Amino acid sequence: MTSFLEIPAVPGSLRQMNRMTVLHLLRKFGPITKPALANYSRISRPTISKLVDELEEQGLAERVGVAAPTASGGKPGALYRFNAEGVQSAGVFLTVDTVRVALVNGNGRVLGRLERHLGLDRQPEPVLNVIVETLQDLLAALHMTLAQLLGIGVGVPGLTSFATGVVHFAPHFPQWHDVPVRDLLKAKLGIEVWVDNDCHVQALAERHFGAGQSCTDFATVESGIGVSAAFYLQDSLYRGVGETAGEIGHMTIQEDGPLCECGNRGCWETLAATTWMVEQAYQSEQVPWLPLPTRVRSEDGSLEKLAPDVINTLAHMIFRAAQEGQPEAIDLLRRHAMYFGIGLATIINTLNPQRIIIWGDSIKGDDLFLETVRDVVRQRAMRRPREMCTIVFSSFVQDVGVIGAASLVIDALFTHYQPLS
Ligand SMILES: [Zn+2]
């Protein structure tokens, strides 16, 4: 009688798992010999030998020397490691008005980058054509071809299904509804493509190449025009059943707070984004040092919206003024950091992560911001999860988006990568 617990064999699945195990070990412990790989993995030596040879042939493993002779006088074995420098993939990061493309190796190092503005036509086809042309131009400049790439990862600012590669909704691309970006790009380029939303790919960048490398459980949180987050839990990116996880910027923290873009009031991002800090400056009479642009007031009394680049510029100026000791700027920054910290305390209480990695153009590297956030968390989060969690800035100075997009390819390599036949 067959037990319910018996797992049916899937042809090729064991081989695929062995292959991933060997790749993991080569990446983590390399340079390493075949016998040592067999010891670590409990996979038979002949199987290990065959797998390592195959990986070397595919350019994923490399031989880097010979181990020291053993005490018993045995024949020294060749040493292998993951061929991180030789593995290359393309990261494509779509922003509101540009496409950034980079060639990234298996160490997360950017070997070349190109950025293009999108044209006025934001329909899917013209935008995808800009992606293809930018990638082709970058490869030509680097004297490379598509065939040399392991694959392409694409980060998109919108609700995206990683499993199907379909972008369901993108607020800045109103004509996009259920666009099969993965399949369309695959048809145009003829190589493997992975697509996910921009926050998710940034968490993958941290996991593979940044401050999340040593963590199995962490969150990434960005403060900018809005607040966005991603959660990496139990050693995998948590996407949620509908793959929309991460919209924690829209949890209510003030029931009658400012109106949010999502229609709700008092969402965390209406108070913790840099937009709030800039709006507070407009309401203050204490900031003559800040060149606030004049805004038109509509019939209902509300001020016209500021463009994202204007908010970024003003937020930078407030941070710089705070660093120079301007009291009103320090006050604005502290209040901004306080609201940001309140949300982090909730994440710590809810998820018990090892680390929260924060980033954002204005906040990066600002000690006063980080210290204020940590103080608020100390006051508000529960002791046990709080003491287990460190709050740090992202270690990426630039390129996090394209490195994250390319991380989709690296992540697939260590989870479910199947080379094109
Ligand atoms: Zn909201």
C-alpha cells in the first residue's frame, strides 16, 4: 500500500536538486574539491564529478587550482568554485520615465550601464522596444551578444506576477493592463526573461549582494515619494498569494491623517515619505532658507501636486540643512524619522526579522535620521524581537535597481533555473 507521505518522483527533479545543491556549495565554500563537495552534500562521488564537469562546461563553475597534498599522501584534487566573474546577466529597471539597463556579473558587479528616457508613447509595445534597443546598444558597446547572457531580469514599478511574468497594473503606465512582459521580451530577444516588481528585485539585490547576504529573514524599506517594502522570510522572497506583498506603506497609522493616493487616510506613507516632510515645510513659517516653489491652489483649496523631482530636491535640501545644524530642518527630519520608525516597530513586532535594511535617495547615510529611527523603535517595538533586529542603511551606493533585476537571474540559478535547450 502506498503511504500518503510518499512523494511521487518527478523525472529530472532529483538531478535538478543535486545540481542546485552543488552550485550552492561551490558558491558558499569554493574553492572546494569534488570529494569535499561529496562529503558536504552526501551525494555520491561519481554524481558530483559529473555535475561539476557539466557546470564547468556551461561556464557556471571554474577550476582554480589544486588542493594541498593530503597527509596520507593521496593525490591532490582540483579546486572548483562558482564562476561568478564569468556569469553575466542583464538587469533592466523600469522607472516612471526611464529605462536603466546594466550588464551584471555573478558577483553583482556592474560591467556596463545605459539609461534611456522613454518616449511620450507609454503603451506596452513602444516601452518594450526602448528596453530591447537599450539592451542591444549596451551589448554592442561592450562587444557582446545576447547569447553570452544567462538571462535577463526586469524590475517594473507595478503589480506584477513573477510566476507568469505578467504586469497587471502599473500606476505610471495607465495603458498597461495584464501585459505579458516576460513572454513579449522573450519572443523579441530569444533568451530567458524573469519579471518582478521593483521592490521585490531590490530585496533580492540585498540578499545576494548587499546587507541581507547573511540573513534568512529581513525586510527592505524605502522612503522617498512614497514608502515601499519587501519581505525576505525563511530564506525566500515573500511575494504573497497574489504576488502583491509589500504594500505596508498603506497601513493606517492615523485614522484622520492626510489623504493618500490610494484613497485611504493616514496611511504610513502619507506621514513617513519625504513628500510629507516637504509638505510640512510649506505649512511652516520657519523655513525661509528653503526655496519653496509657488504652487497654484485649486477651487477646493488644495495645493497643486509637486513633481517627484521637485520633492526629491527639496528633501535633499532639508537633509543638508539639518546636517549643517539648521534647527527647523533638524526638527523636520526628526519628525519624518519618527513616523518612519513607528512603521518599522510594527514590522519588527509582526515579522521578527533579523535585519531591516533602509534606503532612499534623501535618507541614505544620514546619522541623525538613523539614530532617530532606532530611538523610536527602542521605545515602541517589543523587547525580544527588537533586540534580535538590526536597522541598517543599504550598502548600495547606486545601481540597486538594475543589480536587483539581474538578481532575478541569479536567484533563478539557485532555485529553479533551467537552461534553454
Ligand atoms: Zn495609502
